[in-house]
Amino acid sequence: MSTMVDRVGRAILDEAKNFGPLAHHMGDVFERRLARAAIEALMEPTDAMLDAVADEEDRRGIPSGVIGALIAEEAWPLMIQAALKEQA
């Protein structure tokens, strides 16, 4: 399985290829398309990202399998930090 960094990088490159040599003339449109491609790539978390949330729930003594034990504002940074630590 690829890391999240790999997924986001691939998504950005794939989207950038759609613009070709005119990309630098597209300004905001180009930047937004690349940003959307990157965000889309984040939609499916990696195992490392899910493990980071499970580890934090364990640290807090939250029983395994409790849905929504951590709110998004708590889980999201943990998942992004885990994605940035992943090695290819």
C-alpha cells in the first residue's frame, strides 16, 4: 500500500498533467484544481492514520470499537501527523 504522501503527490502530478505547458497561466484555477486533487487523495485513510487514532483512544482508555470516541477535531490532526511520518 502506498503512503498518504505518495497518494497526494500522485494525485497532484496526475492533475497537473491535465493542464500541460499552460499551467503557469492558469493561476487560481490551477492552484484550486491541484488543491482539490490533494484533498481527494486524503479521503481514504491509510492504516497508519487509523492506527494513530486507535493508539490515542487506547492512551485515553477508550474501549476498542466505540464509534466516534474521538471527535474529528481530535482525530484529524493525529491522522495527518501519522500520514506525514509514513515512510515509502
